[in-house]
Amino acid sequence: MQQGTGGPGVAFPRQRQRQRQDGGPRQDYLEAFEEGADVFAPRSGRTEPAEAQESYETGDEPAAAGGGAAPTGVPAQRGGGKGRAFTGIAAAAVTTVLAVVVAGQVTDHRDDADVRSQSATDQARGTQVPGQSAPSAAPSVATLTYEQKMDRKYPLSATLKGSGKFDAVPGFDKAPGKGQKYTYRVDIEQGLGLDGELFAAAVQKTLNDKRSWAHGGARTFERVYSGKPDFVITLASPGTTAKWCAKSGLDTTEDNVSCDSASTERVMINAYRWAQGSTTYGDKIHAYRQMLINHEVGHRLGHGHVTCQKDGELAPVMQQQTKFLDHDGIHCLPNPWPYPGS
């Protein structure tokens, strides 16, 4: 039922006649709400019934300190029971409204706190709160495969002179075959900025490939980290490579190549060639790296330089393919394997 402007429980004028017939509110109470009447104006000649006085004085609103009436938020009445009765009703209405407003604010505050608490709990559980955007997933870093790494070139200067200090690449790769076993260690010069583990993996995979020196089960190669190996495959800067090759009477500076320093334990792989390749292989850097390993280890196994004999043939792995593919009018094709047809 729609309420009047006087507050809860106040009826409109059209309802007054029915209330009188049913024994409703007293006449003086109703006159306080007469249409057009000034409810704040004092009314003379009327006395306040004892019931109204008692209702005000013993009601829910306690008296203010010092004997005065408690604050109600409406002007004080100077006389007449109707004004005081209205004041009590108005105070009750104001109190009710304030209670509703305060209760709503408390409820809103609790609701907000509940939402925040629920949001924090849901976030801790990894669930999404309605109305909130889902947290963006952290971008994943793509991991390159061995093949992808071997197909890439890496920056390194052709004139780099390293520290000459080496670190052995940790790890052990068991010889997979049953032929004559060769043990080797992989060293990498400090400060190159190249992936030593990739280099070590390439050596093991290449040497034990059936197209390589392990062909037919004749040999098998095992990488060690400590002890006394048969040789040490060393990845070093051009400057350091030249120093170690010179110990065996070899000059690698003219074409910036690699060597087997036979008078030492080291098979030297020039880091510039490993990183950048050669013009003879172009973008086929993976195949070039396989050739580089097979060629220099071939020297350690006792093989010398040879060349292809017919135009269009595959170059033997022991041809100096970093320097040339063509010779004496014969064009050779690049080839990284001792036994390419296997």
C-alpha cells in the first residue's frame, strides 16, 4: 500500500472516514494531519490527553540530559498536544528512515567487503570472479629444438682473440656402439658466448652417425668429463685456434680455418667457422658443422686431404671444403659425411 508523506502508517484523507467508523485514531490526532493545516502552528484551547502525554514521555525516545526532550530533528512544539504528538510521530519516522539508511549502508559495506573477500579467495584458488577480466597468461618462451639450433648462425667476430682459458662441458655420453671405442672431452673457451652443450651434443651425434666414422660398427665414441681421454675437441676463438695449431706447425690464419693439432691432445674447431659457416655451404650451416667435426676428427684418426675426381661428384669429407669446392675445372658438391650413401 502506498504511504503518505507523513511517514509510515499515515493514511490519506480519503481513508479517514473508514477509520472513524472502525474506531480508528482520535479526532485530535487526525486533525494534526488536516489538509492544508499548519502542523507546526500552536493550537490553543485544547489540552493534551493523558494517553498522548504518557506515550511521548515513556516511549522509545529517552529524555535528553538535563530534563529536556531528546533531539528529534524537527522544531520543538510550544503548546498543544497535537504538535507534540506530531513531533513524536515525526521523530519516529525520521528515526525509522535513518535506521533504514544506516542499515542499507552497513549492508552495502558488508556486501562490498564480501565481494572483495570472495574476489581474493577466488583469485587464490585460480577461479574467475564474475565481472572481472581473467588474468592474462604469462607469455611462454619458445624452446628451440636441437635441429633448429643447428640451423641457426650466431654472431662472432672473425678476428676474435679469446682468453685462451677453457672450460670442460659437464656431462657424459656413453658410446652407443660395440666397435673400437674412442673417448674424448669437449672444451670450450671462456667468453665466446656460444652454447657449449649444443656443441657437445653435435659432436656426439655426428661422430656416432652411421654415415660418420662409426660406419659399419667399426668405431664408437664416448664423451667424458674427467680422466685422460684419447683427445679433446676444443671450440676456441680464431686467435686461440691459431696459437694451438701453430704448436703442430699449422697455419690457420690465412683462411681462418680449424685444425687437428696432432702434437697436442686438442682437435681445434674455429669458433668463427662454427658460428658463421663458409661461403661454400651458404645457409646450410647444420651440414657445414657436421663436416667440420668429421673432417678434423678424420685427421686425428689418420686421414689426409683428398679431393673429388669428377665434375658433379660429392666432395670427400677430407677435402678442404671450407676453402673450396671447385678445383682444376671440376665442380664438387658439398658433403659432410665419410660414408654419405649409408
